[in-house]
Amino acid sequence: MPTFVIDPALCPLCKTSNACAVEAGKSQCWCMAEDLSVPRALIDLLPDELQGKACICETCVRQFLAVNQSE
């Protein structure tokens, strides 16, 4: 079984900064905007061990939405 290193400041998909404002101690984050939410289908692409451990970044969310909304 693979070992996963979990850094809550990094996107579990692309490994760049997820810019999570909540992780940084703020009360609001980009992912709380009304016009953007992280799709469950994108979260489901992560291994179970990574789900709910670190935020997916806005870039990955927008790329996923662009690909899946155009189908």
C-alpha cells in the first residue's frame, strides 16, 4: 500500500499551494464563493487516504469543471 504524505497547504492533485484561507486561520476561503464549489466527483478521484485531509486548489477545480461541463 502506498504511503501518502499529507500537507494541508498543498493541493493533493497538483501538489502546489491550495491557497486555503481557512488553513491560514481566516474564516472565509475562495472555495466558499457562491459561484464555485468543489465537485464531489473531483474529490472522489482522490484515494480514500487523501480525502478530507487537504483542499484541492482553485486551478484544479476550475480545470475539472471546464472539462466536465463541456462534455
